[in-house]
Amino acid sequence: MHLLISALIYLSVSASAFAVGPPEPMSTAEYNALKQATTNWGRWGEDDELGTLNLITPAQRAAGAALVKEGITVSLALDLNKVRDELNANPLEHELRVGELGVQQFAMDKFSIDYHGFTHTHMDGLPHVASNDSFYNGVPFSTAKPAGAERLGIHHAGLNGIFTRGVLVDMPRHLGVDYLEPGTAITASDIESWEAANGVTIASGDVLLIRTGRWVNVAQHGQWNFQELAAGAHASLAAWLKARDVAVLGSDGVNDVMPSAVEGLFNPLHELLIVNLGMPLLDNLDLEALADVAKRTNRTTFLFVAAPLRIPGGTGSPVNPLAVF
């Protein structure tokens, strides 16, 4: 199994020749081989509901805390979007109500949000994606009920939250461009090229954040059909993430490159990571302020902190992650 994973990583590294570009096509047979090679089912027991969050140990939390030097905090979340547009099909519904109780006056909120998609900053939990009628660790797809997932709910991740080293891989800065062109695929070789240039090795228990420059592109040219064309990671990166034991992957997009170039699959990386590895994903992050602080302080690692809402049986959660320098 380890040899197969190594071979898949080698193929992904040699294919891109250290230059991002359109995704290399992956056949169904190649994808199935990759899927077979990248699994954590049973690794932490048959009843495990945390997946790769198990990789964040007390020692790694302490090491992450030791990265705080300047006391600078940076939010990695967008404002929750209340405006319906071509990208935001499910805006936040916010009703503010006012009232009086005796001589005191109060204002109260009521929220309704369908946060999965391409607009809201959120964390994908383990019951968000299934394959062949199974969630992570073989939990049956039938356990997803209208009242909530019976297993793997986001509340498990919310119990301890995420507190560990974060690593920002700023691909546009690495390549000397404002942003990656939509449809650009990022592979293991591109990440390793960044590591070599920055003297950083991505390791077990890390939160890996990949900046594509999406919001710079939006600021310069406006929104486009992100669902059809988006920079992101190639499906082959799953083998590398497995080998490095990364705990969480996040991006200013939805992590997958689109189109995926994997026949018949819209978000193959989502499937490989969430279902096979049990890895939560962070979608639609705002990494611009983080990139500015990283450049100003000449640092690419920091304490990463995030805590999803403790919603029993939730498939994920809106989230406001923080990077602390």
C-alpha cells in the first residue's frame, strides 16, 4: 500500500514539472487506484468519528501555540453574504427583531443559512460527502437523516476545535503573479516547489491553506462562473496529503480544481479527502489579509484556530478561522 501511494505521488510530481496549469486528465481506472491507496478507514478504530483531526495531538497544539510571537490575529473568513447573485444562490437570511421588557430594550437575531457552496466560508464535515453508499469509515449513507447525521456529525469536531500549526502556501506569490488563472490545477510538485523555496516542510497535524488569489481576480475582473472554472488542487494531491498526514485542507476556493479532469466527477478531491481520509475541508476562505501579514512578517507558519458550531449531526458549519502570529 505504501509503495502504491509513493508511486501515485511520484506520478503527480513528475506530471506537472513544477509548473501549474490545466489539470492532467485522470481516467476512472487511475482514480479508482488512487481511491484504493488513500484510505484511513479503521486507522483510529471502527467507531472513529474525527478522522484526520486525530492527527492534532496535545504536543502539536503546544507547538502551534509556541508560534505566537507578535500577537497578530487575522480572520480568514468572509462576511456572511446576504445578497443573492449568480454565485450566491443561498444568501444568509437575517431577521433582526426589537422589543421591550419593562424599561429595557432589546434587539435579537434570527438566522437561516444554507452555507455549502461557493460563497460562504465554511467547514465541510465528515457526513457531507459519501461514495458508494458510504461515508468515512464505512458509515452507511442511510444514516444521513432529515434531523441530522446519526454518525460523524460536526459536533464531534466542535468538541475540541482545531488548534495547531497552520501553513500558508501562497501560490500566486510563489509564481510571481496576482492570481492563478481559473482552471489552474495545483499538484504535489507545486507544493514541494513552494516548500523548497520557503524552507518549510508540511508535516503531520498541519492545517494546509492554499491561496489561489481568487479574491484578487474578483476585485480586478468581477465574478465569473466559479462552478465551471476554478483554480484548485488536482485529485492526485490526495496521495501526497495522506503521506504527509495533513489534518485539514483549506483554500480561497472550494479546494478542487474545476473542471476536475476526472471523468464523471465534479469534486473528486472532496470525495477522496472527506470520505477516504476523513479530512475536514475549509472552503471559501479569505486569505488576502493573511497573505499580507505573512509577507510583512516573512512568516508562512502560524497558530491556526477554528471551532465549528456544535450542531449535533451537522454536515459542516459556517466558521471564522483565525491565524495568530
